[in-house]
Amino acid sequence: MKKILIALIAFALAAASCTKYDEGGFSNLADSRLLAQWELVAYLQDGTDMTEQIAVTNYMEEFYSGGTYYRAYDDKDGEAQNQAGSWEWSDDKTTLFMTGLSGISYLTPELPRVATPSLRIIRLKASEFWYRFESEGHVHEFHLEAK
């Protein structure tokens, strides 16, 4: 009985030490799950699905160990855009701080540049990565899938 009680207490402490993201996934698995190549499958602006209005194509992101980040897409004119930068977790692993990026040009026809300095993680699973950020007076939400 004592062993079961100790095991339950240990489990409760372990569960309490990790954060659950709003839409799924746990922060204690964030390091291993983030390090992948991701492609954009959905885009929401202020809670409205705007996936069909995206002006860029072939949008992908890749996170590497050591804090290196790579983003690529074809802009509204079909020109390849490649950006490299750095990323770092917040202490509780709910936010990614991004540096060295120039922003996304014409994500939609109405938005000439969208900056992504910090990303609030709302879902991070082995095959799904969702985040939210604010830029140009709007709340943007990206849904990405592992490639």
C-alpha cells in the first residue's frame, strides 16, 4: 500500500511539473517534438479560417537543436523566400522567442508584412504544431503538420 501511495505521489508531482498546451500536447515533450520540419496546413486570422486567402505558397518551418530556425515560402509573386534565425523557449515552454527574421511578406493580400517575434504554443504533438501570435493589429494562428 505504501509503494502505491509513493508511486501516486510521484506521478502527481511529475504531472504537475509539466504544462499542457491549450489544444493538446505537454511542455515536457516540447524539445523533442519541436525539432522537425513543418508545413502550413491552416491559417486563422482573428479566429476566422483564412487558409484559402493565403497569398504565399509552400510555407514551411524547420527547427534545429541549438536554437537554429529556418523558414521558406514562395511569396505572392512566386519568388522563393528563405529566412534563417534563432529560437529560444520561455521558462515554461509555452512561448518561442524568435530572432533574426524579417517577417512574412504578404501572408494575405491585405497584410504587407507580418512579424513573428514570439509564438504562443497552443498545440504541440508528434505530427501537429499550432501557434498563435499578434502582428499588425490581428491575432494570427498557424496550424502546421510534420513533413
